[in-house]
Amino acid sequence: MYTRNLLKSIFTTAVLILAAIQISAGEITIKVSPQPLIAGERAMLHIINSGDDASPRVALPSIDNIKWTGGPSTSMSTSIINMKRTVVTESIYSFIASQEGKYTIPALEVKVGKQSKKTEALEFTVHPASKALQGQGSNGSSSENPSLDEAVFAKASIMPENQDFYTGEEVQLIIKLYIIEGLRINLTWPEITNSGEIVFREYADNQQNNRFAQPEESQERQNNRNYKVYTFRTAFRPLSSGTIKLSAVINTTIAIPDRQQRKRSMLDDDFFDMGDPFSRSRQIQHAVKANIADIKINPLPEVPDKMNFIGLTGNWSIKSTLNAETVKEGDPLTLK
């Protein structure tokens, strides 16, 4: 009997406590992280709903030079202080701002359950990538802080140089990617677009991308800085005469150590990095473009009379020999 009365008393007390708890009034706030924000870096728009357990939802606005890349990811937290219960729900949308400058996210119509709430407009600044590259010079001195275009760049060349090309003749294209010493980077194979009809050579030993030979790695020094160099080689044959316009882009992800990074969860800890250089870094998406000169393709010359053209084009070296230096009239000769 005593135990039953005790349980009843505890239950009654718990109900009274829950009934006395006040739920704080709801409000919507928005913010952008991280700060400072770098052009090309993955950023997040946080929409925070305080005082309601419904996750906020919005229709994302179209903004020049901003690409929405994901979301929403949602979370909820609850706290009780002085009999006052506070619920905070958050929805996060990811985006990338491709260029530096000042941006404005207009006032947003936020759906929270069956209700609609409106936010204030939010202004924020996107800084050039060079701001994140401080200390990435050859010896780390501030006087050697490079711009992004100095830290990562590409060059392209056509081989053989200064040569007239003809329809069907193989053209070699070499793309060299320069990465300043000490910079951590993930990269992809070059993407080549063209304005003419061409056929690329297939490299059977490269199962990742058979348009290219296996890349070569070397070291070079340019403008008093040390660079790691990746060389990509490919070749193609034009199928018609005219001018071929080529462009090449290498998409990269640059890892910049973030000295101001704050932990966002229990898993955001050095123990979980497992040696991954990108896990505790700010990541900047950067497309590296290589300028390629226009290539003029000449039509094949007319085939001489009484000659057969078998379709081979290019620079050919022909060697012929006779089986004897002197012969008598009427004796046979062998020409090789």
C-alpha cells in the first residue's frame, strides 16, 4: 500500500511539473556560415526556429553567382531552464558563391508546420580565395602570400609546335597543372570541349580516363616559388578542315587549414580525422582553366593523277634500297 501511494504521488508531481512548464514564444532567425566566407567554399544557410518543434522550410531564392547544392538537413534541441521549455529546430541549406563580393538573401517566407513566418533580409560578404591562402607561400612568409591564380594554374601546349596540320593528322595536346608547394588539393581529369569534329586517341592502360595517358608528376620552380606539376597528355585527329577552338578545365578542391574552425558536433574531433587532411580544413572549389591557342586544320592536297591515296596522314620518313649497286642491262632489280 505504501509503495502504491508513493508511486501515485510521484506521478502526480511529475504531471504538475510538466503542466507548469512554459513553452517559449517562437521566432525565426537566419545566418550564413562559416565566417569569413571564401569564394568557391561550401557555405551553409541556417534557418533557426526557436520555440517550435516543427522544422522550418523555404523556397530558395535565385541569386546571381550562388549555386544551391543541398539541403535541408535538420536538427532539434530541447532545454528546460526554470520551468521554461525551449525547443530549437534548425534547417541547413548548402550553397557555393562562385565570386567575391557582397550578397543579399532577400526576406524569406518560412513554413513552420501550418504557419508561415517571414525573415529579415540578410547581407553577407564573400572574400577572395587569396584571403584563405595566407601562409601558403614557399617559406610561409606573409610577403609571399599568393593569389589563388598564382597558387594553382595550368598551361597547355600543342605539339609539334608551329606546324601546319591537315585533316586526319594526329595533334598532341599537353596540359600541365601547377600546384604551389605545400598546398593540399584534390583534382579531377581535365575536361576538354571543342568546336570542331575530332576523335581522341584511346589509351588502353588508363582505365580511369582513356582519353589521357597516365599523368606524370614532377617539380618546377617558377616566379621564385616551388610547384608540384602534373602533366596530362592526350592526342586527337581532326575529321574536317577549318579552325578548331579548344578549352580545358580542371576542377579542383583546395584544402585550407582552418585555424578558426569550431566544433559542431561530438564527431568533429581530431580523433575522428584518421589522418585525412581535408577533415579539419576549409574546402574551396576552384576550376582551373588552361588557355589553348586556336588550331588551323588544312584540307588534304589534291591526289596526283594516277596515284592512289590510302588514307594515311602525318609526317612520314620513307627509306628505299636496291639489292645491287651495279647490274647488267636486262638483269632484274629488287626495290625495297
